[in-house]
Amino acid sequence: MAKGQHAEQLALHYLQAQGLVLLHQNYRCKCGELDLLMAEGACAVVVEVRARSPTRHGQAGESITQAKQQRVARCAALWWVKEGQRKFKHLRFDVVAIQDPQPPQWIRNAWQY
């Protein structure tokens, strides 16, 4: 399993243990891909998963640029129009940062759209 896939699986299991429910994994649209789409009550949660080795450049959560946020938000907006707005009242953007050997860091509401 590739490092990115492994990190997504760790993030998925971590979030499920916190009570979130998986809607889609690796949701693809013409704008790109969403790592995880989860549900937390009436809120749909778009989760960007970032993994870094302990010696690499900076913290995992710091690696999400403004451009990346915009790409994720555009893809999420397409999903929201297609199916999200009929099922949920809110849409939130979270990050799960995986940086060995630390436990996953869940950053709720990491950015606004």
C-alpha cells in the first residue's frame, strides 16, 4: 500500500473512532479529488489527509496551500450541488495530519469556503 493510501486509511479509522461516518473515499470530479467525505450529524465534512515523515519540510498540516484549498473547495462545491445539499445542512473542511510517530492530528474547520 502506498504511503498516501496508508495515511488515508489511518485517518479514516481515526475519524470513524471519533464517530464520523464515511460517505466517499477518493471522490473524483472534473476539478480533482477529495480524500475523504464524512458525515458528522447534519454536517458533511471534507477531509484532506496530509502525511509527512518526521524529517521532511515542516508539519503535515502546514503543507496545504491556498491553491490546494481552492481546488478542494471547488470539487466539494460540485459534490454539494450534486448530492450534499439534499442530505446535509452544513459543509466543513477538516485536515487530518499524519506525522510519524505522532498520533493523527485532526484540525476541524481548517479553512472556510
